[in-house]
Amino acid sequence: MNRKLPPEAFQFYVSLGPGRSYEAVGEKYGCSRRGVADLAKRDRWQERLAEVDQRAKERTESQALESIAAMNERHLKIARFLQSKGLEGLQSGRAELLGQATRTCTAGVELERLVRGEPTERTENLETVIRRECDRWLVREGEAAGADPDDVPGAGHAAL
């Protein structure tokens, strides 16, 4: 079994997928595993395989991003449609449509904000956020060293 491997041997090796082996290539082309391994080393099959895998991964990621972008665009069109229909209902001035029109506008606005990555509701006011962040980042004198705040002069004031 000392046959010369054809150039397409590498393509066959790649096509075998995760279960690929030099033995399988040798069986296909009628040569020894050692002969395949020597050619693979000489022709850098492992490096080339890594490049093929990397290109395939990049192509898959690119297709996924394009798919997500198309989905987001469809969702934005739906959001704008909801907003326009809700606005039409509000502009009609018909009392029986006002409640539904308001809900439709709100749903459209929330969907658009969601698709664009913006918050759809606020649960805290600014004062609460500022207090929480001050408590989190400001260290009182002596607290960092583990001292009792009552033993440190001026410990009632935040250190700057």
C-alpha cells in the first residue's frame, strides 16, 4: 500500500467531519496511515484544517448576524405600524377607540425600544439610583481598615 495520494485527499479529510482520521483517508485512497500522516505533516493539514474551521465559523457568525439584523428590521416595521395605527385611532377622536388606540401606541413604542436595546420601563427614580451608587462607591473613613466608625473622628462623613 504505497500509493501516492491525490491532491483531493485533504478535501476528503476535511469532509469526514469531527470523526475524521488519517486511517479513513488511507482506506479511501489505498495507502498506509503512515503515508497519509507524512503527507499531512508536509502539507500542513492541521493548520489548513484550523483555517477552514475558522472561515466556516466566521461565515456562520456572519449569517447569524445578518439573520438577527433582518429580524430586528421586521420587528421595527411592526412597531412602527402599531404606532401609526394607534395614532390614527387617537386622531379619530372616537371615544370608543381611545383606549385601544392608546394600548396599540404603547405596544408599538415598547416594541421599538426593546428592539433598539432601550429600557421599556423605569422602576427607579434618579435619587434612588444616586444614593445606591454613593453607598456602593464611597467608603467612610476607618471602614476600609475594619475600624469601628464610632472610634474614628469625622467618620460620619464620606471620605473624598
